[in-house]
Amino acid sequence: MNRRSRTRFRTDLTANITCADLPGGTARARLNNLSVHGLSLIMDKKLHVGSIAKVEWGNVTFMGEVVYCQSHGKEILVGLKVEDPVYETAKKYANQ
């Protein structure tokens, strides 16, 4: 059973991640999917649950809390909960 109350949209965008958990503070990731208040990333580095991460792609920037970090084949799947609605923020930047 899917516990999600919001639709998730699959993507394949490259994003820059900034987090204190990362060596050097930054890394690249693939934005796997997004919903109104969350997104998932595919990375080659782990982030700690509860850490705050900044995600940037194009002109869009989100701050979010890491809510899960799990193996995804040879990579890591990281879930972030964000406060700003993802759709509205992305739409705002798309209209500029």
C-alpha cells in the first residue's frame, strides 16, 4: 500500500547538493522524483537522517531535511522533506 498522499513526478535532472555531511560540503546528484513537499535524490554519498541539505538545479533552490537514506543498487537514495511547496517554487522560476 502506498502511504503517500501526494502524487510524485519522476524526473532525471542533475542537481547540486550542499550538506555538512558531504566531504567538501558539496556533491552532484540526480533528482529522481518530486512531490509537493518532498523530493528524492540518487547520490553516491550518504547523508544522515535529520541533516539539512540544500538542493539546486537551474534557478531553483530548496532547503530540506533528510528523512531517509537507503541503498539503491550501487547508489544511495536520499529523501528530503521541504517546507516550500516544490511545484509552486518550480513554477515561479519557470515563468521568469
